[in-house]
Amino acid sequence: MQVRGLLTRDELDRYNALMEVGSFLESQTRYDLSAVVQKEVDLLIQPAIERLKEKGRERDRQTEIYLEMKRLMEEEENED
């Protein structure tokens, strides 16, 4: 779910279309073709997965900065 939220409008439109095609193929018991569609979906969402990973790395960097600033402030308080 988080990954879908990071898809661009074009990626999301393509994702929704592929999911609809996949559902249709499964309803027709064409699992051989629905597997191909699933591979395309996997390729399509790769950029969004990378964006999600980058958001996590940025959050980790911000947490590290916050903790370092907090540690420095505590050291200053203890010196007084």
C-alpha cells in the first residue's frame, strides 16, 4: 500500500490497468498470461520502491541528526 502511494499519476494509471487485465486473465483461468502481467507490475513499481527506500534513508538521517543534537545539548547542560 505504501508503494502505491508513491507512484506517479502515469505509473498509477498503468498499474491500475495492468491489475484490471490481470484480474480478467485470472477470471478466464489464463494464469500463464496473468503471470506475465504480474512481472510487468513488478517492474512498474520498482521506481516507487526506490522512492520509499529513499524516504526511509532520509528519515534515518534526520533521526541521527536529532539524536546528535540532543546528545550535544545534554553534554552542555551537564557541563554547567
